[in-house]
Amino acid sequence: MKKIIIIISSIFIITATIISFVVIRNNYSPNDKVKTIIIDNKNMVVGINYPITNIYKLNRTIKKNVNKIYKNFKNSYRKNNLKNNRSELNIDYKIYNLDNKYISIKLDVFEFINNKEKKQIITYFFDIKNNKFLLFNDIVSNKEFNKNIKTKYNIKNKPNNLFTISNSYLTIYIEEKEKYKSIKIPLENINFLFDIELGTDIKTKYKKVNAEKNVIDINDKIIALTFDDGPSKYTDEILNLLDKYNANATFFVLGNKVELYKETINKSIINGNEIGNHSYNHKWLIKLKKEEFLDQINKTQDIMKKTFDYTPKVLRPTYGSINSLIRENTNLRITLWNVDTLDWKYKNPKTIASRVIGHVKDGSIVLMHDTHKQTVKALEMILNDLSNEYKFVTVSELDEVNLLRKQLGAE
Ligand code: ZN
């Protein structure tokens, strides 16, 4: 009976998780879900629970770590050939949401294998606004640690990354001979977080606005519009149109234009669009020597980094040509397209729009150029026609959604 209940509840949880699995860009709402894996066989029991938030980066890291633990467990189970000893893996978690600004998570890993118990604690502390993990050092200064924590709580060394923060306590976990000692420090006793100042933006220069509209459900039909060769004088109009229709796109810029269109690119980033690399000055990349190729790519990367503290992650090779030179010499994700508007060729916006409307499907990547007047008009027709049916996302978001769909489909 117990078994049946576990199976039924886990099916329910998994179904609920799949239904509610969404990607939210730079926004967090505190409706956490749980991922549950239950395996019950003769030699091995596995119960894994871990949180699924709506923060992609956090989910990905937790999932990766959990999978690694699970894999190692199965390997050591096999290696030891423990027929008469049922082995166990259990992973549980605690999650603290701090004012929708930070998330603190603790994973408790318990393994029983070869008649031996093993415990492990893993913690994550995530800064939602800046979309990054923080370490203890980012949260408590050395001075504060030495003055208010070290002697009082008898802690020898400053912990690196084993801690949680709830609404009342900072808890530090110290590993000693395969055991963990936890030290609870009331928040009011320390100048906790004074390094990061809750509610203020520290390092991120470009805060995405209107984040709420950018909710992507993996069940949404999505299209990635891409604009090559810009920016240009038309780009601002294109940005306004995208904004009007709650759409985002990817702009594959040329490095040599970045200085000239600083304001435009800045606005583009703030609005949640993605900037990709389209070389420095549109050389036919496959014809270049390695050094020249690297120069084309790196110069654009460098100027984006220097000007906006932004590192492009995707590359659109000029003329859509790819060879081993490109494949082997860049870490950027090479992104082509599957719907070509030929907007450089056709002057009639209707003709351009009709090459998209009726030809796109879920997951399409559309090639356009923000360097033509007719493209602006065509874009308006496209957005007006397709916005109800499709969500317009960046190419990296499209990749993320595809990956999530694949992962969920494979489970
Ligand atoms: Zn081009």
C-alpha cells in the first residue's frame, strides 16, 4: 500500500512539475516545484527530491549536481556488486526564499552502500537579480567574520560555500571526519549581507525591465527572429516594435558599428534582446587564416565586453558559411536560420512578411537584416499577424527551451 501511494504521489508531482515548468527571464515568483525520482528495486532504493525554481541557471546547476551524485552512486553500487546489501541513495532539500531577492538551498545527500553510511551537504546561494551564485565571501566580509563570528562561535576558518540563510539564521556547516557540524547564528547578531546590500544593484549595468512579460512556458510556440549586419538607423524603430508586441529578438552585430550605435545597443540589451557576434567587419570568415578569423571574432567580443560588460554567446557566420576553421576555433554557439526573408532583395514589405507568415513553425529561426527600411514595415506585419500564436524569443532562449523539452521528453 505504501509503495502504491509513493508511486501515485510521485506521478502526481512529476506531472505537476512538467505542467508548470517555465522559464522566466530574470524574474522569480516563489512557487517552487519539486522534482522527485523514486526507484525501488531489489538491490537499490533511490529517493531523490530537489527543487525546481523558475530560474534556469539555478535549476541547471542543481540538476547537474544531482545527476552526478546519482551516477556515482550507481557506479559504486555496481562496482561493489552488493547483492545482499540493499543500497540507498536519498537526496532531500531545503529552500529559503529571501524576499524574492535571494534563494538559499541546501541539499542533504545520504548514501548507504556496502554497509557504510555517507552524508554530504551541498548548498547554493543565488542572487536572483544578477542571476548568479554567491559564495560566503560575497556575503560576509573578513572583518565582520573575525569580529563577530569567529571567536564567538568557535569557527577556525572562514567557510567557503557551505551555508544557508533563512529568515532568522545564518547557518554554517563544518565538515569534520565525514560528519557535519552546523552552527546557527541569529541574523540580528551580525552585520550579515552588508557587503551585498539587499535591494541595490551592484555590478550588473543593464537591468532588464518589464521582465514579467518575458515568461516563456515550454509549451509556448516560439520563434527566434534574428537581425544581421546592424545596428543601423532602422534598429531603434525595430526595437520599439518588438517592445510594443512584447517580443524579443537577437541582433548579430558587426563589431565596427558598436561604438557608433552605443545607445541603440544599450537599449536593445535593456529590453531583453540578445546581441550576437557577426564578425568585426563582415569578412567572409571561411576564407580567412586562423589568426584573421580570431581577430574578426575577438575584436567584436572585446568591444561588447568593454562597452557594455556584455559577452555575446552566439555567432552568426557571415553569409551563413561554415567550415572547420570556424567550428574548431570558437566557443560561441554557431547559429544559422531556417526561414530566410530575403529582405535585402525584396523591397515590398508584404512580400517579405509573407515569406515568414505561413512558413514558420514552432522553433523556427528567421533571418532578417536591421539595415533595410522595408524590414521595419515587414516586421510590423509579422508581429501583428503572429503575436497571438507565437512567443518571440532570443536564440539562446530558444536553445534553452529546446534543451528543457528534450530533457523532459527523455525522462
Ligand atoms: Zn551579414
